[in-house]
Amino acid sequence: MHYRHLLISLILVLISHSTSADEKLIRVATLSDYAPFCIATEDSKSNQFIPVGQDAVGFSGYSWDVFRASFHRMGYSIHLSITPWARALHSLQSGKVDILFPAGKSVERLKVFDYSEEPISEINFALYVNAGSTILWRDLSSLEGLTVGVKRAFNYGDKWNSTTDIVKYDVNGSQQGFKMLASNRIDALLGYEYSWDYFLKQTGWKHKYRKLAILDSTHEYLASLKSNPRRDTLFKAFEQGKKQLIESGELDKIRQKWFGNNQ
């Protein structure tokens, strides 16, 4: 009888430990080609487990640093999935992950996703044209009948989504988009300013293009399915962790690391 009681006690302890470990694990999906927010190198692994106090292999960026540091401060380990953005969205929609980041809000997304109250990054939607372009900017009507490149599955806000008289051409990324712009296959390119300016600086192509206008701006957040019972707990953990980053000065250091004095 004593042996049986010991065995039952041991099983209960193991179950409790397992449950506690699961509660402190967050499954997250993000993208690989969104410098300086999320950047994967050639040695990056698409699926990684990052315990508290450790960092990902071959993956870095401003948004990742803020996300990782916030959750690690709250004692969470992270299962990280790095994929193309469309696949990351599908992983969230199918319930394979708890959180998608960094994600902008739109009317369509708000039908199925809830978002953290605290943003993880701020984004400007910038229109790029060739340096010698004759397009004059007044408002979105300036682009009527023109072909504008946009990154596949990216969010550019409700104002852009509501336009119907502009030809929207999906591109796979900034490199393809700027090459198509240079060859006049598209008239303009709509991108995320910090990310695409970073790309132009890295490639030395900045002199070939100019910014026509800042179309709009938004914040990016953590997104989770409305049906995920853990979403509020995870959002609260992120917000508390980020608050600690702000109070300790660590968030300022992360900002300085990635943007210098430009943000």
C-alpha cells in the first residue's frame, strides 16, 4: 500500500512538472527576410527551441530581440518557427503556433486574430520609384492605372486595401521588387520603410531610387487566434516583460543596436 501511494505521488509530481513546463513554453512563427526586424542567415534552422537566457542560431533582428527578451524575463522558453510569411500566417490560422509576430492589423485580420495591446514595432508604408520617375504625388489617385509592386501576403493597411483602381503586383521580396522597378516592369513599389531602406543601404542601391511618399503608418503586434485559450495570458506576459525592458533601459539598448539614432 505504501509503495502504491509513493507511485501515485510520483506520477502526480511528474504530471504537475510537465503541465508547468508546457505553460511556460510559447510556440511562435515569424518570417526570415524582414531586416532589420527579423533576419535569418544561411546557418539558421527553421525550427528551434530557445531556453531562457539563450538566443536563436542564425536568426536576429529588432523585433526578435524585443520578443525574446520580453518572454525570457517572464520565464518562458520559446519554440521558434521561421518560414515565409504566408506559411507563418497559415501556421497561426491552423493552430500550429500560439503567436505570430510582427503582425499589422487590418479589418480582415481582426475577424480571426486578437492582438497584444503593446506593439512590438512601428512601421511606415513607403512608396518607392526610380530616381528619374516623373510621377507626381498628391494622394493615392496619383497611382490610378499604374502598377505597384507589393510583397506577397504583407499588410499595408485598410487605406491601401480599399483601393481598386491601382494594379497591385505581388513580389516575393525587396530584391525582386526593386529589380522589377529598375527594369520598369512596375511603376512603383510599396514597402516597409525601415526594412526596405535597410535593404537599399546593404546593397548600395539607394541612389537608384527615391521615396515618392509615406502612404500610411502603423504599429505591429503579436497576433493570436481568437480561439486560442492561452492568448490573453501570453499577451499579458509579453506586455509585462516589455515593461521591464523599458524600465531597465534594455529596450533603449536594443533600439540603439538596430537603428542607431534613426528611430
